[in-house]
Amino acid sequence: MRTLFRNAYCWSAGKEIFDGLLIENDIIVAVGDQALASDFDEVIDLDGAFVIPAFLDGHAHPIFAGREAAGPKINGLSSLEEILKEVKNFAEKNPTMPWIIGGAYEAAIIEAGAFDAHWLDSVVFDRPVVLHAVDHHTIWVNSEALKRAKINEKTPDPSGGTIARRPDGSPQGTLREPNAIQLILNCAPPDSINSDVEAIKRACSAYLDAGVTAAIDSWVEKDMAQAYLAAAQSGDLTIAMNLSFLATPTTWREKVTEFNSFRSEFASLPNPDLVLANSIKFLADGALSAGTAALIDPYLDNPDSHGIKIWADKELLDAVTTFDALGYQVHIHAIGDAAVKQALDVIEAMMKINPHWDRRPVIVHAQLISDEDLPRFNALGVIANIQPLWCYLDPMNKELILPRLGKTRNDRQYRLRTLIDTGATIAFGSDWPVTSEVPLLALAVPVNRLAPGVHSEDSWNISEAITMEESLTFYTANAAYQLFRESERSSLKVGMKADFLTLNRNPFETPPHEVASISIKSVYQNGEKI
Ligand SMILES: [Zn+2]
């Protein structure tokens, strides 16, 4: 069956805009004039639509997003009252749910992000409530959750994490970084494989609505890998997925065998390209908003602190070298300039130990990079995975990060133009559910360095702006390269999977502040409209 799509403006990275796409089954077999001149069985008139390849998400947490969507919906609420109201309503509607877990609240609405357990107690006191902050490095809990986790004034801060305290030393209700968060979540009933398969289904459907047909889950633990396996076997996983297994300083050595056996299980599925379980996630530091990102110079608001390095250099090098030798891509979360330097140092040292291969290491976020480290991305072949929706002066930057960094350093975040000028490869990722999974919402943000939909002269560091062509390329071709899917779905070229979107407007001819309101007319996956 050959279908010709015509009367369209087709864009593909690095190419002129053309009309004509010929699809045979699920593959593009001709484009442009050649497509228009070919024989076909069916023709579809796209009525002048703008056509782009489907998006790929190079950094995200689909299961977390799907789990969060099952709890109270507090995303985007801008006051404490609204959040408490939603939690109260949710609790009333779900009287038998033993723990209420949801997200994600905007920490910047309360000074220093110090949320109090008593506020949640006023709406739910009889069972634990745990809410994730938008940075997903922080939780806010009620007193019952603290009680179940036996956290009191005598509980010390865990290594790499903090428990916010009242003047008398008792816990206030805000906990920061995974080691502190786990003190609470370890007491919650574990998510079952079935509930995680439901989370995967919710995530896939949100992704397809947003025009994303391939993504990565960049924090995968054993139970989640089992859920992906079940979802892949049952047909509930409806987009292509890469998995990045979480390695931690204390557990990575014993996890090697587990990751290897998952990798072979996914590779032996009938459709081995559906899930590429080929990446390992390392957290080098925390987040700037929480004062836990690792900085070369100390924090302005706390001159004794350079933030937190989660790994000792030697241990990180051992781990990265071990997994690289086994053919895994490394995917290192590094936000502060000291963490980015550590990640680059470790990758450089690893490359001297292990033989050369097409390894495509990834540093994700790379929010603050010291000048001398900028050219090292290109020199070492490290992909910078950046979140386009973060590239403006958002409330978190203004209220929480600026006071910790000072203006000069704050303004040196997200130096996309400078990175591109050094020759570095940038790929985009949403970091969903930290920020929205919808690429069209994000595309123009790094182009005019303003919030989606905002029209203003007041761009944040416009000298670091990129073009719309670059933005689209980073969310399609470059993300495909990062995910080792470039031969399959990076562009509208012959031989690629027929995954594409028709848009109601041409993003190149739309004013940047209107790009976020471009709508997807239809999503084609494997040549079929969904
Ligand atoms: Zn992330």
C-alpha cells in the first residue's frame, strides 16, 4: 500500500521545505518531486498543512509523570489555598487511598520554598500526604507521613539530603534530595507492576497527543523495568522508549547483572527496537533551586556551601568506565558548574581507559558551565541535553536561584548559542513531569528567551538565543541521534519511519510568542493517523 501525502509544506532538519511524501506501509519511500511523480494507491491532500517529523524526548520520566497524574493535580496552581483545596477534594474523592502522592507544586510561591506539614494537616491529617515540588528534588509532606517514617527532631539529615527543621529541631515538612525523600517514600506501599503499566499508558497517550513518538525514561529502577517489559509485551507501550537505569554510588556494583539481564530481555522481544535498554543514569549533583547543585564558587546565600557532589570522583569513574565497557551510553545529570566539570573529567578519563566506540555520552541539564569547559563538549563528543522550557527567567530562577547565585552567575545559565558556536551537539528533553512534555509549548522559549506565549522586549540573555530551525532540529534529529534512533526516525527522509505531524501554522513564519499556540492537526505514527 503506497500513500502519497501532498499539498503540504514539509520541513526536515537541514533541508529546504518541500511538498510530497510517499509512504509505503510504515516507511517513507520518496520525498519531494520524486514522491509527487511516483505511483501510489491512495492520495491524501494535507490542505496546505505544515509537516514536521514527530518529536523525540531526550530526557524525561514518563512513569513518574504517569504516577503523578493519578494523584491530586496541583501543577500550575499559584497559591497555597488552591493547592490545599485540590488536595482536600482529591482526598474526599479517594477515601480509601492509603497514601496520597501527587505533584507538582511551584516551590517559589513560598519564601525559600519552605512548606509546612501543618498546612497539609489542615486538609488531610489521617493518612500520609506527599507532594513533589516541580524541581522533583524536593517533597512536602504532612505530619502523618513524617510519623510513619519515624522522622523527628532526633533524626539526622541523611547523606546528600536535608530535612527542613523548625527552630526546635523538629521536622517542618520539606525534605530535599533523593536520600531524604526516600526516608518517606520507602514507607509508602510500593507501586505495583499493574499500576505502573497504567502510568505508562497515561504517559504514552499524553506523548502521542503532544506529537512525541519516541522518548527516554531517564530514571529506571527494577520495578519500573518490569512494568516496561509487561507494557511492551501487552501492547500498552505505544511509543518507542529508551531506558536509562539508575546507578547510585552505593548500589551500582550489584546492579550490573540486573541491568544486563533486562537489556537482553528487551532485546529479545519480537520488536527489539521498541525498547532500547541501553543507557545508565548518574546523578552528579542536585538542583540550584534547592541549593544542592555542585558549584565551583560557593553559594551567595550560604558561603560555606558549594552544594552537593553525589559521587566521589574515583567511584564515578569506576562506574562510568564499567558501564561504558559493557556498551551502555552514560547519561549524567549535572546542573552546577562543578558537577558539569566532574562529568566531563570522568568521561575524558574513561575514554582513555576504554577502547573507542560510538558511545554518545550525555550530560543532561548542563545549566551552568564554566568557560573553560564549554569547548570540551565538542572535543569529547558529549551531547548536552537541555530543557528548552527552562531557558527563560522563570519564577524558580527569580525567587529561588537568583538569591543563591547572584545576578552574574544566574545570567550565565543555558548558554546555548555559545555551546553551538563551540561545535557542541545539543539535544532537547522535557524532563517531564518537572516541566511539560509538549514540545510545541517549548520550541520558541530558547528562541526568544521568554516564557511561552510572552511578547516582551525583556528577553533573558538574548545573546544566547537560538533559531527556530535549531530548536526544531534539537527536538527531532538531534534527540534521535542521542537516542540511537537516527537511522529510524530523525527526519522526513527516504527509509525513515513515517512518524510525522501536521501543524496548523508554519513555526518559521509565526511570531515567536504565538508558536506555543500552534496546534497539531494530526499525528501520523508508522504511516497511520492516530
Ligand atoms: Zn530528569
